[in-house]
Amino acid sequence: MNHHSQSPNFGYGAKIAALLSHTSVRTLILGIDPSGRIVQHDRNSQEILTPPAGGTLLGAHLRDLVAAPAADPPLSGLLTAARTGREATAVLRVQASGSGPVEAVVTIAPMQGYDASISALVIMRMPPPSDEQFLDPALMRHALLDDTFRQIGATLDLDQMARGLINIVVPHFANSAGLLLLESLVAADEAPAHQLDGSHLLRRMAIASDDADPGWNAAFPTGEVLRYPAGTPYTECMDTGKPVQLTNLGDEEVVSIAESWLRRPVVRLLSGTSMLLLPLNARDSTLGFIVCTRRGSFRPSDAYDIEIGLEFASRAAIFLDNARRYSRERATVLTLQRSLLPTGLSAPSSVEVSHRYLPGSQLIEVGGDWYESIALPGARVALVVGDVAGHGVRAAVTMGRLRTAIQTLAMLELPPAESLQQLNELMQTIGAREPHFATCAYAVYDAVQGTCEVASAGHLPPLLVPPGSTGQFLDVAPAPPLGVGEGLVHSRTFEIRDGSLLVLYTDGLVESRGRDIDDGLHRLQSMFAPGVQQRPVEELCKAILAGAYADQQRDDIAILIARLGRIDGSQLATWVLPGELTSAGEARMLVAEPLAKWHLTGLLATTQLLVSELVTNAIRYTQGPVTLRLILERTLTCEIADTSAALPRIRFAAGDDECGRGLQIVSQLSLRWGARRTTPGKVVWCEQPLPRGYRPPLRPN
């Protein structure tokens, strides 16, 4: 039995691939005995290989065919491998008739049971000599046009496609080649601008040569953006959309090119070469060109070569243009969606929030999943996760509309059920033009009361994980998805223990083609075993998605994890005041103590004025006691709660009016103000910014 091996000492992978990539590679077959002497050969070997002094190959040792055998230890390794019954391959410099030493890929395969005199078969594959390369148009046409674009068309990556095309041109059509495209098409995604001087700004996408000379990449680096001067062959090719041929570039021409580019190595690389520029024409425009160079020892391009090259360039231009259009549209969609996703999440200091968004696989790159964490006045936070049905631009645009609406409704401080009701009406309006629906889970956590109000519109239930316990899905009756029906949305309020985790997610996390949704929900629940919830929420997000990356048919995934906790009691001060006008004066005195304890005496005068106006306004338009509350959070918040459901609004008092200026004063002195309805009535609030660099003196836990 023959054992096939390739010793790491014969590390010629790249060189072997380059040598065998020639269109008209020549194959010779020799039979050798155990000592390495030739006992048999095909009829071409005598003509191509240089025989030793005796004039015949028979009886000659393989060592006699190798140039400088002392410098070629791979030959000994090949013979040793054959004696041990292993097949091996290496690159050797072989003496060839008429052209001197050439590099050849030599494979020695042991033979058994055929002829005792032949112990191994030697297969030599070598490129043709320079005077024979690029000679057969049928071979060039086959290499450039047959089955080539079936392989190249498998990718839509512009850079990868350009490299693949150039690796076809070299070595089948030219010794070196480069592919250049208009910079406006590659980077700017816009139509090329007309230059008054006739020049064109291009980017070199790929370059290759068959001699592995690093000077090519140094003189013509890939990715370089350059402008060819007007009147040059390059601009002629771009302006006319026709091929341009230059034969036997003289020293003066090459020096002129090198000096204009300030690159001396260009003289050595281009001197004596012939050049052919093939335009890349697609959809009535010239996208760029392929520049093909043949060294002086090779046959220059003729009319038939130009015809083959133009057909190759025409096909390549269509593939490149399709890849460019795909890349542009894909980048547009991804930029659109990512610009619609939140760039930062806000929450009270006692709430820790982390998120993850994982697009679908390469087949499903863009979806309509989104998430939000919006800090609300009064140490509250709105936590939202939603999923628009479908993928692509339409789903992303609808997601953007819903996300904008969610932010607006949150700022209006509507409760979760009412917010989803408003979103449903919005989706009904959108669906009148194009049918669409979405699911959404909306939760508002109050870090003062330690409660969480949750509502759902067709969405999977949030997972609540109390400290030291297993996670439980919240029992919230889901309303129909947004845009589907007219059903009422109901919410439930839950008491939340400090340190509990609230996990909101989209269906892509728990459902896939190969997994039932119940199994996915059970897996998610099992990930939050007792003790695990003490890990940072960032690590929990990573752990949840650990198994999702390998799923190539997954949907988009959005996750929002919040560790909920009430604010420290030292950050809160509350008083109940009687419904009398004298309560305004009492309120001014009461706020002095907590502000002094919080080291905020600099805000005392402004806070007293704000409290006085809000308390006076509440007592004037309601009956019964009012509740005053100060909250030290990221801002200093002052809240007045009363039993009236009527929301205040700013009045523009006339010059002789005695009242109507209270809320104007509040609006001018505070960072922002607002009002929200509650079950007993309403809360009117205002916020003041804290001094720069301020750190609250909180009591230790």
C-alpha cells in the first residue's frame, strides 16, 4: 500500500500552486529504479529535459537533471520517501533544453507489483518556456472564460472578487496585472464626479505577478487611491471605454512614469514590457480598468488576445458592478438599522442595564428587533424590547418608527398598557398602507417603590430572577400583536426584591428551525440557576448568546437584562402637607434639612422657590393633603402628588394679571418639568442639575 505524505520540510505550497496554475503546464513521466536512475521515460522527456553528457536519459540519475543538486536537499528527501513507500512532492530546479534551469513540481510515487526494475514513478510538471507562454489562444480562452465566473460569482465581496479576477489574469494572460476601480464607486456610493482636467480618481483593488517579486506590491500597493494625469493611456482608457495597448515600453517612457509617481522601482518593473489596458464597462459606464503587463521575453498581445481580454473584462465588469451594488445596498440597510438602535441606555443609579443585539446569519442580516432603556423622572426606568415581523429595509424602517414613538410616549409618562395601546393605533395606520405587525414587551420599574408594571402585546413573557431563586416567567396576559387587532392591553404590577434580574428578549433567542420554542424557553430559564444571577449583567448577556453564534439559520436576537434595586433611603425625603396655603411656607423650611445633609445648600434658594410654586399650585386646584418628595438621583427631583387628575399647563399671563406665572417660573428655573397621572390623581415634578463633579454622601449599606 502506498502512503501519501507531504513532509513539512517541503513547504512549497504557494510555489507549487503558482507553478501549476499555468494554463499550458507540461507534464513529464519518468520511471526510476531504487537507486534513483532513470529506466523509463515518455517521449517528451527527451526533448524537454537536458540529458547528461551521454546524450540519453536512460541510465542517468535524477541528480543529473537537477541544477545545483547540492543546493537542493529536497531531492534526497524525495528518494528517501519513495524507498519507504511514501509519496512526496517538492519543487526542484530542473535542467531544460533551450531555456536553462526551470522550477518544476516533482512528485515521486512508489510502485509495487508492476515491474521489479521500476521502483517509483516520477511526475514532473513545469511551466512552458517564455517563448511558448501566451501562445495558444484556445488555452487562454479556456482559462479566462470557461467555468471561471461560476467560481468568482460565488462571492459578492468586492475586494475578494477583485483578487480572484486578477489571480485568473495572472498567469494565464499576463505576467503581472492590476485592477483599478473609480474611487467614487468603491467608497462614496455615488456617481463619479466629472473632473475639469480630465483626470480620474481610482483605487487599486488588487495586483498580482507571476515572479513573486515584492517590488510590485511596493510600487503599486493594493488599496492605494490615485489620480492619473490627463493625456495618459490610463485616462484614455477611462474616457473612451476602449482598450489601449503599449508595446515595448522604452526607457524614456518608463522613466517618465516613474518620475511622475516618484517611484524609482517602476523603471525596473516596466522597462521593456508590453502593456494592455482593458476597460471595465458595465451599464453604459466605465467602472475602471485591468492593466495587463507582459515582460519583454514574452509575446506581446495581438488582436486575438485583445478580443479575449475584452470579453473577460466585460464579464468581470458585470460581476464587479453587481458586487458593488450589493455592498452598497447592504451597507445602507445596516447603517439604517444600527442608526435606529439606541447608542446608550439610561437608568437610575440603582439599576444596572446591559444589552446585546445579534443580527441574523449572513442569509438574514437585517431585522426589526430593538430595545430601549429610558430613565424616567422620579427614579423610574422604562425597559422595552420589540420585534417587527420580517427582515430588510421595511422592517428596519418600521422599527425606527416604533422606537421613536416609544421614546415620545415614555417622555409623556404614559403607563405601559396605554403606551402599547397607542403603538397599536400607530401600527394600524402604518398597516393601512402596507400590512405589518410587531410584538413588544414594556416594563416600567419604580426604584423608589420597588415595583414593576409590565404589559405585553403578543411578545414572549419577561423572565424575572429573584436573588437566590430560579427564574420565573412573568404571568402577563399578552394582548394581540401591534397592528393585528383591537384588543385591550392589560398590565400587571409586581413587587420586586432588590437585586432581581429582569430579562427581556426577542423570539430569535429561544426559537429556531431546529429547536422548539418551549425547549428554548426552558434553556433560557435554566441558565439563571441560583447564584448565577450574582454575575455582572454584561457576562450574563455574553453567556446567553454563547450558543447562538453557530446557528446559521437564526433570527435576529435582542436581549435586555436589568438588575433592579431600590434607591438608598438616604436619597429620599417625603412629607405629607395639609391642603392649606400656609403649607407652601412649611415646604420651604422642610427642604432645607435634606439639602444640607446632601451637601447641596447651593441649590437651597432655587429649590425653595420651586417647591413653593408647585405646592401653591397644587393646593389651589385640588382638595385634601398633598405629598412633597425630594429624590436625589442623577438630578435633584422635586415631586408634588395630589388627588386631582387634571394636568397643569403653562399659562401666558398678561402684564396686569396677579396669577398664572407659577409654572413659567418652574420652567425657567428647572432643567425640565412635567406631570403624570397616577391612580389617586397626578404627580407634578421638576428636576435640577447637580453641580459638576458632585458625589452624593450616601450612607453605607
